[in-house]
Amino acid sequence: RVCHFSRRFSRSTVGFSTHSRPRIAPRLVPGAFAKTRSLRSATPNFHVHETSVTMASASSLASIQAPPVALRASALARARAAARARAPIVPRAAASAPPMSGIGACHAGAFLSETEKAHLVTIAAMIGTPGKGITACDEGPGTIGDRFEAVGVVNTEENRRAYRQVLFESEGANEFLSAAILDPETLYQKSSSNGEAFPKVLMARGIVPGVKPHLKIFALPGQNGATVMQGLDSLAVRCAEYKAAGCEFAKWRSPLEIDVANGQPSDLTIETNMRDLARYALICQSQGLVPIVEPDIALKGTHDLETAVRVNVKVQSELFHQMNLHGVYMEGAVLKSNMVNPGKDCPVSYTVEEIAEANLQVFRRCFPTAMTTANFLSGGQSLEDASARLDAINKRKGRKDPWNLSFSWSAAVQMPLFQLCKGKDGLQLEAIGALYVAELAIASAAALGTHTRKGTEGDHKGRGGLFGGKK
């Protein structure tokens, strides 16, 4: 469409002028210069210069008249009315609400109300209290029964209940604990002190109660022994029951192993487990529980620290990718991961500082800052090694590392407790309570970066006698 004006455009002032009208700067639209090029080929005496575009034969266009102003306004009004008639009427409140279908329907907890989101954030913040950690006492009756029987303690429900009560109620334990992970059996047991259920006892002491909702692992066919955790089918129903019983969070573990010879963890193993963790997290949040996601790469193996970094980056990248795809509200979730370590039988030695830096590298590449806390599992490490490594990680944290990094330990804390009963008559509850609190104090100091290790605690001592691959 050719306008009825003299064309003169410049780089400094893009506009047009006439003898009878004031200078106006029209808005350029996409494709304007493409139209100019087509005009140049079709119109005689049309010239394009570096700084201006001119139409020499403007007088030949004098006969082309613009429509009257009233006619243009009338046509515009009719077009707008027709557009309004075709468009659906959407209430203002509905238009601004999160979409429940289509693009954006599953984004950042769009299915949650602001009140529900605020509750999840509050619980996640309580779990991530600096200097405090999680006591993981979610072993099933069979697992803790094996530990009892190894030291001569009879595996009865009452012994399991009494032992867990010491972990919850020992004097001073709540100064170092922010949360406790319970087995479903423990969830419904009661304290002999006041007859209250353990979730209520824990909340009264400032310790957030949670539960392990997953079931049994299943070996993936054709994956050389790699597994996936089961229990998603009825998870929503169970989460609703756990919430009614007083739980505020849940924890789902997805165990993995680094087996270079057999190509594990394979892409299928990683994707299957991380998708399940994301689905679990989504279901938990829909029932008002904060999800703790636990990708657990075992300490066993001969792999070096560099391989551990690569695999952990791949696993955690897939985890957070799937959580975002599923629409998990990241601010209301917590990470519980393994420490990044060389394999237990790795022949190369590494210092505790090298191990700490490897852990921070993985988090810097993967861990969303929307999630405020990560609690490491012990995964077969001794209390001494786990504390020295957690302390070194926190000491090396910088401006790029905004997270609270703490502990969620079971075996590292509890295995020494069982030894107090060996050769004795039953559970030594008083001695267990005293040692337990002393161990928690060490873990708390490590979570704050104020722990002092002894000797070479935290170093990985390879059979080859090398540090970081160097003599």
C-alpha cells in the first residue's frame, strides 16, 4: 500500500514530511523494508541510497487519495466489533489463574493454591534449619531386626519402639535435629512418656516428622541387576493417610550403582528412576507433603572421583529436569543425595578437599537454587569420614553455593549405638541416648563447617597410594 506522502526516510529520524503537514515519526513494522525492495523493482525512478530512500516520481501519485478520516474510523470500529463477537468471553479472574490444561498446566506447582505452596515452603525451611539435620530411622522391621540380632537383641515390635523413642526423646537431641524419617510402623507407635503418637511427640520438640512411603525394589529386565523402586500406584492414598497421622514430608529412595564394566547406570536406568522420583514428588505435594527426593548412588565400586562426578551430574540433571517437566513446586521440595565419592575400592587416593570440591561441582552444575537445602545420606561412610567430608564441603562453599548443606544419616550414626548392646542383656537405652547426642553434635558442627577432623579422616585411601592420580 503506497501512502499519499512524499517518501523520505533517514537513519537519524525515520519519518516523512509534506509541505502542509507536521513531521510525524511512524512506527516501523516488520517487513517494511522488504516491501521497499519490491517497490524498487516495480516502480520507475525509485532509488535507495545509504542514508535515505526517496521516490522521485511522487507527483505521479498525487491522484491517489487516502480514505476520509470518518470512513477509516467507521471501518475500524466495525472490525473491532466483529473481533469481539468471535472471541470467547473470559472473566478477568479466570484469565489470570494458572492454566489447568495445555501449555503451562503443569508448571511450578500450578495445581497448588498459594496457601498450599506457603505451607510446603515453611516445612522445607524447617527441615533446612542451619546446623540441624535429619535422623533417618526408617529401616523396616527386617532391616533393623538384622542389626538387633547381630548384637544379640531380640527383634520385637516393643524393642523397635523403645529404641526409636530414644532417638526422638534423648535430652538435647532436638538441638541438632530438624526432622525425622519414620517407617510406617513407627508412625503409629506411641511414646511411653506421655502416650502420644510419635509424630505429635516430634513436632512438640521442634522436629518435623516424615515417612518412607516407597515399597520394594524391582530389578529392571536386561539391565544387569539395576533396579527401580515400586509403590507409585497407591501412593496418593497412602500419602493422605500419612498426612492425617501427622506427617509433613515423605522420602523416596532410588538406589543406583556405578558399574562401568556393565554400562550402569544406563540411560534407561537413570530415566526410569528419575521419572519415578518426579512423579512421587508431584503426588506428595498434591497431598500436602514436602517430597524429599533421594537419588542414592552406592559407594561400592572401583570407579575414580572423576567418573563419580560425571555420573552424579547426569543423574541429578535428569532428576531436576523431570521434576520441572512434571510441574513439581521446587521451592517446596528437598534433596537427599549421596556424597560424591570415588568407589570404595578405587585404587586412587583423594584428599578430603578434593572430594569436597567434587561435590560442589556437581551441585553448581545441577542443583536449582529454588531448592534451599540438601541433606547428604551417609551411604556406608563412617561417622568420622562423613563428618569430615561434610565439614570440608561447607568450609569450601562460596557465593555460588547458596544452599544449606547438612546430614540425613542412619548407619553412620546408629551402627555405633548397636555395638553398645553387644554381649549385654538387651537394649542399653541410657548409654545409647548419651552416645547418640554426642554423635549428633559432631554432625551438626560439620553442617556448620566448624568441625575439626582428626588426622586423615575424610580422605579416600586408595590401594595405589596416589592422591588425585598424582604421586
